[in-house]
Amino acid sequence: MKKKTNSILATDCGSTTTKAILIEKKGEGYRLVVRGEAPTTVEAPFEDVTRGVLNAIREVEELSNRKILDGEKIITPQKSKNEGVDVYVSTSSAGGGLQMMVTGVVLTMTAESAQRAALGAGAIVMDAIASNDGRLPYQRIERIRKLRPDMILLSGGVDGGTISHVVELAELVRAADPKPRFGIGYDLPVIYAGNKEAWEIVEKTLKDKAALESVENIRPVLERENLQPARNKIHDLFMEHVMAHAPGYKKLMSWTDVPIMPTPGAVGLLIQKIGEKQNIEVIGVDIGGATTDIFSFFQNIFNRTVSANLGMSYSISNVLAESGIENIIRWIPFEIDETELRNIIRNKMIRPTTIPQSLKELQIEQAIAREALRLAFKQHKSMAVGLKGVQQERTISDAFAQKATGETLVNMMSLDLLVGSGGSLSHAPRRVQAAAMLIDAFLPEGTTMLTVDSIFMMPQLGVLSTVHEKPATEVFDKDCLIRLGTCIAPVGTGKEGQKCVNVKFMQDGREIETGVNFGEMKLVELPVLKKVRTVLEPEKRFDCGAGKGKKVETEVEGGVVGVIIDGRGRPFELPENKEDRIEKLKNWSASLKLYPQR
């Protein structure tokens, strides 16, 4: 790594758009200078990802008045103030990203650990095959052949445990003999991360059918997961096999200072680093056109899930199918015919690049986004769990433990930071709309800081953090994150109109007090980076983090939106009566100034 780094160029090759950013060292530290973008060119007629990368870099050159390219070569290191860059890094999800299948002996144990390993490495898990998944051998073989994954992670058994079941799984892969998506005439990468005592037989079974690699067992004993060796190997093979055969990537790989990372893997890395560095609990979400990724960092454990069928354009009909029409309609603040809504959703799927042209269309799209986020988060909570199958000896200290095995690690009351990104959140016409979508979909509890990624540069900053953490974290903090403000949400339910919580802000030597009734929402303006001492006094049926009815003293930070006090209670329920529900949505919308008032 170069000792002196004054300028950094970073690109992210997405499925439709390639984004480039230029970071420079200024007097006060590293800052984002400009951003350029161009259509991704991994598919016909170009079939060369570097075309889109060069076009995005040329836009950066134009906007920054800096010469970066010498023909088709990036000038590095920096030659003068206006020529060249010191570091070039890139991420990619073009060509469908990294698609994997995983196997394990028990679906809720080794197969689940294998899924976590693959997801954490930035993969989309197409299917998990297990000895007890209820399918017949021929159905599993058919599934492997049909899906054509980029890579298979073969796991199963603790060290010294079952061998026969693990070998059966290897035999299924051999019988399927799957062909990779890219690159004719090369073997499919298979990573073995199971019972080490089964390795010799697995190797004998698969060595002539796959590019087989072995790493440490992902579940050496029931009580412990060991995911990092498998994740590292997935990343290496992704570069060596998948990327090397994707159109134009070999050339791109020769340009970068560090290996290209899968886009979701880079975003996850950044979320994990924020949690570790600031010692906080974080949830990040990226809602795209085809998929919604959720990242979480709780109790020092990082988890990622990808909902490959929940998105806002290509997968919008799947959101409708999974949530049901009623769940989308419940967020729309006016009467709408079911058939009309279905047609709007179908049109969006057929024309994925269209954007809302009226306030009504915007409200419908944001209603669908709430459901996509809610469903993706529900899936995430079911995957972000303590280890299953662990036999625990219960002691008195367990009474105070956070979570038992097999239970979700996600604890909304202890959540400190919620980071939103993706078109629906980053490009919402008003920042308060992004805040409202995050609150309605994730239902934070207690006090939680809400933020959005301003222009979706988290992938580039994630890969940059692997080699140069200072500029990555500085730009993330100063230019990437937009602080929306703090959400205060008491847990509990009460009667409509009865007092829920009293909030006192100690601001500029004076005390500002505001009371919120159950069923209400209130917006209190508090500027960005302004932190004030706050006293929360919930009523006896409500909990703000210290127990029912107990006072909480904390520090609350402002933002471009301010402080949102959500008195709708947890668990949250909308009125079933249509007229009451629409009235409620309109009241909350007016309280938060979500849309222009007519």
C-alpha cells in the first residue's frame, strides 16, 4: 500500500449503473469531491464491464477538472494536483453478483451456518440443501442442475461427527455435475467446510468433477461457528473463477490496487466496522430494484441477509405476492381500487426505470417500499439468531443473558443506529419521507438515530476501508451519511388520546417540554449534529428502555428532519376500519409534514 495517499478513485459496477467517486485529502481530512455515473456494460452489445467504468471515470474527470485517464489506463500514483490518483478500488454486483448454493446435514444447524457464511461474503444464496430438507435425492440433483450457481459451499457435521451424511451430500453434487454460469470448459468451484474426518472421501468423490478447495469446518463443535475461513475462501474463488470469466473483469482486476469485492460484501464490511469502531448496535438496509439487503451488528455478531425476491422494480410483483394486497393498501392514505393498484405494480415491473409522476403515485410507491423493507427485515430476524442445537447448562446468570440459542439477536430497544440506502430511501423527495418509511418498516424502540446514505457510496467506502480506513470512515461520516434525526418510540399500548410519554429537552440553557398521547406522532425540530440532554418520562404502561413507567435520561441528536416522537405504541397496529385508518395516516402525515399540504 502506498504510504502517501492524497487522492482515491473508487467505482461500483452495479447491475444497471456504474458509479465512480473521487476522494481527496483536504485541510480538515478526506472529503468526497465529485461523483460520476454511466450505464453498466457487462451485457451485449458491449460485453465488457470496463467500458462503463471508463465512461463513469470520464465524467469524474470532467467534473473535477483532473486528468485521471491516459487513454484507457488510470494514471497512478498522482503526478500533480490535477493529474492522476494514488489509489483505485472497485466493487461489483454486475452480471447478477455472486450466486451460491449451500449444503449442510441439518437444515437449522450446519446448513444455516453455511448460509450465514455465504451471505456474509456478499453472496445471494439460491438454495440450501440438507439431509433433512424433505426432498428426495433426484429432486435435489435436479435443483442443483437447474440453478447453475457460481459456487457451492459444502458443509455438514461437527469435527468427529457424522461422515456418511456429508458424503451423501458430496455424491449429490457429483451426480448433478453442475455447469457454472460464466466460462465454458472450467470446473465449478466447490468449497468444503465440513467435518474434517470426511475430507478424504469427499475429495475422492468430487476431485474430477469440481475445482475443490478445503477450509476449516464452519461448525467445528455445536457451540461455536467459525465462518471467517469460508468467507475468505468464497471471496478468493469469486475473484479467481467467477470474476475472471465475466466479460471484461480480467482487465478491470489488473487496474485495481486491491481485489474487487462483491457490492453487498463491501457494504456489510462498512456496517460491521461502524459497529466495532463506535461500539454500537447497527442495522443497515439497501433496497434495490431486484433485491433488499439487510445488515445487522448485534452483540458483536455481524449478520447479513439478502431477500432476492423483494425489490422496487424487477421484483415489485413479488412484494405484492408476499405481503398481500391488503398490507400494501393499509399504508395508502386514500381510497384505491385493488385492480388499479395491481395494474400500477405490474406496470412498474414491465417498465422498471420509471419514477412516480404524481403525489398519488409517490405515496403508492412508498407504501410498497414499507412492505418490502418490513418483509426483508422479518426474514433477517429469522436468520440473525443464536446457534441452534446447542445444549446449554442453565445457571442463574442466564436469567440476565440477552438471548437464548435459536432466538433472534436483533433487539430493537438496544439498537443505536439505523442506516438506509437504495433509491426509495436515498432519493425520497423529502428526507422526512425516508425517516417515516424506516420507522414504519423497522418499528424502532426507545431512542434510535435514523440516517440515509446520501448518494449510495457505501460499497466503494467498504472496499476502501480494507486498505485505508481513515478516508473511508471520514468520508462516510462527513459526506455519505445524512443524519435524519432521532426517533423516540415508547414500547407498550394504551387508550387513544391518553398520555403516552413526556419529553423534556434541555436546549441552550432552557427546558422545552412536550407531551405525546397514545396514537400520535410529533416532530420536534433539532438541527444536525446538535446534541441535547433529554429526559423521557413514559406513563406506567410504557417503556422507553429502563422498564415500564421508568424515567430515562439520555442524549438525543438532531438531524435534517429533527426528533420524531412516535406514540403509536409497540406492538404497532393500524385501525382495521378503512375510514379510521385513512384518517390516522393523514394525521401522521400532517404531523411529520410528509407531503405538501393542500
